[in-house]
Amino acid sequence: DEMDDTGKEHDVVHTNHSQAIIQLEEKLGIGASDASDASTNQILVKQANGQTNWAAVPSSTPTAITVADTTDTTCSVALFESATGDLAPKTDAGVTYNAGTGTLTATAFAGALTGNASGTAATVTGAAQTAITSVGTLSALTVSGAITAGSLVAPIAINAQTGTTYTFVAADAGKLVTSSNGSAQTITIPPNSSVAFAIGTQIMVQNIGSANATLAQGSGVTIQSKDSAKEISGQFAAATCIKTATDTWSLIGALA
């Protein structure tokens, strides 16, 4: 063994003219492995007993890794209990995220929720909502209790008739039916079996023609009015029909 300036041994690496490593001597004098014992793609590995032996290089063969894309869009959301310590994620099918649509789905939310709610199934439930400033255009609204409002704006729709006879249809509920003709006009209230108006339905009728306009009772219908009058009293006069029972209507207004 060679000695350094202090008189101590040090490792010696012998090489041939091609610089190939052929022998490694260990400082403590514990066995060595000759390069001639090695196979292709092997390296020296120190064993537990201190010996060094040739071993295969760990495989580094490329491996395909599949990641979720738009064909596999729905996934559970990972949750962490704290920001310290072990952070093993937890998932629950009750909360899912769809990367294809950007939709987060959950069975319920607790606490303040801000932002825009949209879609055909947007629903607000729970305690009284005091901060809703606009609900846009509603195709229908059902309220089980009383409505309190600073003002209600509800333009009345008009059904303009020009013939001498007309029978109410379901779409006339809440409308103003005008009757304009130079000859006498008859407006008939149909029986509930033909048109099932809800009890409480109101329909206004105005005669804007130069001749008389009269309300007539359909089969089984009763019209209740003062002195049994059913004729609207003159041009531009009007009366209101109110359904009070299955086939009973009250007629209130300018009658003759």
C-alpha cells in the first residue's frame, strides 16, 4: 500500500492505459472486487458486511403515466384536516368537481355563499333571504304566503275582439277583453267543464264598439249581478267577471 505524508495508508486506484477501472482496494483492507467480475451495466454496491460487489443498475425504463383528461372529468375533491403534520388527503363522493364543465357539486353548503347562481335548477332554500336585489325574468312564481312589496307593477294584457260573438278561453284569465263592433256583441262565460278557470279568476270586459255588448251564461253557468243585469252600459263602459265557485261568476261594473 502507498503511504501519504503523514505515514497513513490511502486508497489506490490502478488503471490500465485505456483508463478502465480494474481494482479497488479498501483502506481497511476488507476484500475487493475485480472489474473482470462485472457484467454489462453493473455498479459497485457496498453490502451490509462491508464487502463491495457488482450489482445491476436499477431499471430506468420509461413508464407511461396516465393522467385524467376531459374524457375522465368527474373526480372527488381532496380534503386536508390541517396544514401541519401528516397531510394524507381524504375524499368524499359527496363533493365532486367536473373539469370538463367547471362544475362543483355538493349535497349542501354551510356558511356564507357569495357569487352568481345560474342554471335551470338554481334554488334558494333555508332561512329568509334578505339580500336578493334582483331575480331577473321569471316564467312563473308560486308564493305560499303573503307578498309584501313597496310597489307591484303588472301591466294588464289585452285581448282585442272585433266579432259579434266571443267565448272566454283559459288565456283570458287576468286580461282585459275589449269588444269592438258596430253590431250587438255577445261575450259568453264557458262552464268549468270546458275551461277550468281557478276560483278567484278575474276577467275585465270593455265595450268599445258602437252597439251593445252583453255577457252570456254558458251551459250550467250562473252570473250574479245587481238586478241580474248583464249588458255593459254603453260605449267605453266596462265590467269585471269574477269566478266565485265552480260555475258561478260575479259581474261587477257599469251594467244596464
